[in-house]
Amino acid sequence: MRWNRSLIPTLREDPADAEAISHKLMVRAGLVRQLAAGIYVYLPVGHRVLNKINRVIREEMNAIGGQEISMPVLQPAEIWQQSGRWDAIGGEMFRLKDRNQRDMVLGMTHEEVVAWIAAREIRSYRDLPQIWYQVQTKERDEARPRSGVLRTREFLMKDSYTLDPDAAALEVSYSAHKDAYCKIFDRCGIRYVVVDSDPGMMGGSGSHEFMAPSAAGEDDVALCAACGYAANVELARGVPVAASLPEAVAREVATPEARTIAEVAAQLKVDAACTVKSLVFMVGDMPVLALVRGDHNLHERKLARALRAEARPAHPDEVRKHLGVSVGSVGPVGVRGVSRIVADESLKSGAYVVGANRDGYHLAGVTVGKDFACEWADLQVALPGEGCPKCGKPLTVERVIEVGNIFKLGTQYSEPLGAMYLDEQGQQRPIVMGSYGIGPARIAAAAVEQRHDADGIVWPWAIAPFHVHLVPVAVKDAGQMAAATEIERLLTDAGFEVLMDDRDERAGVKFKDADLLGIPIRITVGNALAKEGVVEIRERRTRAERKVTREGVLEAVRKIGGELAMA
Ligand code: ATP
Ligand code: MG
């Protein structure tokens, strides 16, 4: 491909609104443009990268017996009403009416459609198992679209679905997917960890997430280097470092003007770990009280799991209205107006300082579960340095981008949508489903996050938009252009993808763009051709340069390409 006939609008400056490195570089390298919040155009180079990723995904899906299908983005509301997600999902679902006032949905995922097909086309155990997949647009009205293509409102997803007769067969399909996912991410050249995760709105009995470490991520995972334990902090349970606690005799102590945990701990000269954070959340219009240790943070997903309902932090005026006290004074002993008190399990031992429900005072020496009744749950965000729940060694916590996930769904979609089959005894049974997603755009962005330098992107070989960036330095020099054209043909015939920068620009400008675009190999055809009969080959990643004769170019590219493909 020739630059002059392409749309590759590179920019010198970072876009003003961008924070994530992948966002800045993908815009600057001319891969994407934002049409509206969370809605992106993929320009030719960006589109090539996505296609490369999709090709890898398709190959690995086909290898485990996946059959590609295409399901509609526009869907009738009925199937979502049957599954219960029409009500369960809130503002994230795009809803609309057709001209006949029928409720419609823009698909954010396709479990319902899969179960609908299965209900009609799968009859007996002989039709199972099945693996169906698609690479299809998803629409989600994300609350916070951000970080460039990492979280958008319209995005491509590879989603696949397995249909099995029973749980044991689902295990087989699930583990085939897990292996295929590892191959996909390995081939795409990104670093990742596989972690236990919370199935969330998907429901079901088990799930894993594939997480690419990067500061631009929105998830945190707890990892144990000693035993390999790895879990999303939504699920991870660290063993807290025990707090050394004062005597367990409940008594009121004066804490004038102290509102925060830090202020209370300082006034009473105790460690923050000896205090309790009393947090008020609203479930609908009912307040509940959640308790975590003063030095811990509550994870809202864990709370939602414990309550079996979504909860949001109460506003200060709601606290005052329902509990009759100010936020800084709330405590569990004798508290009024809350429907439930849920305490984190780390509070099971010891005695603590808690709010006294009276401004200017706290209660010290309170034993949770004895001085007041509560439910126990895991509420706390796992912290670095806490003990691994499996082996006790210290955990680390890393920021990650979720690039894919896999769910054992079971029968929660097949039952309501009537996706049944007849088993060998002629008995009707619900089909056991699994669902599996990958975001190609997130793979691209994760690759940029993990592999870039001060000058631009450094694409992994397998997903680079081109293999070779060919730069004739002086396009008006007939000798250079003839040599470049010959190299272009030679490499293209050999199966390499070549971008030739045939612009009449200064060499410095072209080299800067080449670094920004991050194509793995750059070949420069310049003065050295006439003088020494050589061209220069440069590896983007190492910046290593070598001179080769025109005749040696193909072999050199094959060698470097081979090494990069293995790297
Ligand atoms: P997240 O927790 O980040 O919102 P999710 O759990 O909603 O992700 P799934 O519904 O399981 O994600 O979708 C499968 C895959 O699709 C994700 O692993 C991710 O790679 C991709 N994906 C999900 N939401 C988005 C989005 N808004 N923009 C781009 N890719 C996305
Ligand atoms: Mg989501």
C-alpha cells in the first residue's frame, strides 16, 4: 500500500481529552477518530489491526470446532423479557421502539438470541454439543465511556456460545475455550493473567477473566507469586494483617470534631485498623449499614453480592433523614432506621472503635456481633501485602484491562427461553450453556499499552497493520524509487504486507511517522543505495539497524519476521 493513496492522518500532538497512552497513540497514529462519546471510526490502519486480531480469533475458534454465525444487533424485547434481563439491566441497554411501537433492543450481548435459536433448532442429544460464534457489533450505553477504544458504547466482540447436554460436557467446552483464549492472547503478543471472577449480570456457576496488566485498566486483580492464586479484587479475599486491639469493654469516649477515621484514630491514639468504618448504602429507598475495618475499603460488588441487590452510597441528607445522625457519627450499636447490618469477616475477632450515633463521641472496645447483631460477609477490597487465601504468602494487586472472559451459564437462559433437548431416555432437559467474550479493540489497545516507547507504538508481529514500512528517502530520485518499488514487489509477492511512504517529505518527518505507527520493520532506501548498493533495515522494537544489499532484503526480512513472530 502507498501512503500517498491512503488515509493515515498522523498527528504531532496528543488529543486534548486523552489520558490513556493507547488512546493518545491510536489517535495520533491515525488509527481511530471519535465520532461521539464512546463511538469510534476505525480508519484504514486501525481497521487492519482489528482484522488481524479477528483473524487470529477466528482461527482459534475454528480450531476448537466453533461455527461462525451472525446474529442481529436489532432484537425484539420479548426474548429479553423472557430471560428477565429486560428488567434486570438498567441504563446500559439501548432500547427503542419500531414504527409499530414495538419495544426493541440493541444487543449488548447475545445469550437470548442463542437460546432462541437453540429452542427451535436443537431437538435431541444427538444435536449436541454445539459451538457457535460471531464477531459482531455490540451496543452498550456505558456510564463512563473512556480511555479511547477501551470502553466504548459501540464495539466489536467475538462472542461464542456452547450448548451441551450436562454440566460435565460444559466443563469440556469451557476448558477448550480457556485453552483457545490463551492461544489467542499469546499469538496477539499481549501479556495477561487468567483470574477467577464474579459472574455478575451473566449469572451462572463459574467464570474466568483474561486480564492484561496495564495502568489504563479499570480492574484490579490480586495475585500470589508463590502459589499462582489470581482473582479479581471483586472476588479476591486477602487475609488481613491482624490489628492489635485494645480491651473489649464497650465505653463511650469523647472525640470532639473528629469525623474521619484518620481524625478519630489520631485523637484516640489507636491504629486505624482498630476502628470500624460504618457506611450507609441505599437498596431502593431502604438504608443498610455496611461495616469494614478502618484501614480497609469496601468493594461495592461484594456488598451487592452479599445483599443480593444493587446498592448505592447514601447521600448525607438521606443518612440524616433515616438514621437521625450525621455521616461522621454513624455506628452499629443501637443504630436506628437501617434494615440490615452487614459486617466484613475481618471484624470477627477483636474490639473496635465505632461511631456512637451521637456527634462528638465514639464507642471504644466494641465487639462486633456481640454488642450488636449483624450478618457476616466478605466486603473488603483485597490489599497488597495481605495473605494469599490459598497459601498465606503476601498478595500483590495489579491494574489490568479485561480483554476477555468466559462464563459457565448453566440453564438460566435455556430454561426461560425453552431451549430443551431430548436425552437418550427420551426425557426433556434444558440445554447447558456457556458464553465467552473477547474484545478485539481491547486487545489492540492492550498491545499498545504494553508495547510502546517515547516515539510511538511497537506492534507485535501478528497484529501489526503492516509488516514492513518502506521509506524511499528521496521520492524524486528515480533510482531510489525504482529500488523501493522492486523491494515492495518482492516482499509483497513473498506474502509480507508493505506500506511504502512515497510522500515527498523530509526524511525526518517520515521516520517520525514510522516510529509513531510502530510497524515492526522499517526499510530505508536512501543515499547508501547509490554509494554502497545497500538499504537499511531497522527493527522498531530494538531500533537495531543493519545494512543489506538489495538482493539480501527478502532473506533479512524473513529472518527478522521469523524471530518477531516467535517473540
Ligand atoms: P467490563 O467489566 O470491562 O465492562 P464486561 O464484563 O461488561 O466488561 P463482557 O460483557 O463479558 O464484558 O464482554 C466481553 C468482552 O468484550 C470483554 O472482556 C471486553 O474485552 C469487551 N468489552 C466489554 N465492554 C466493552 C466496551 N464497552 N468497549 C470495548 N470492549 C468491551
Ligand atoms: Mg461492562
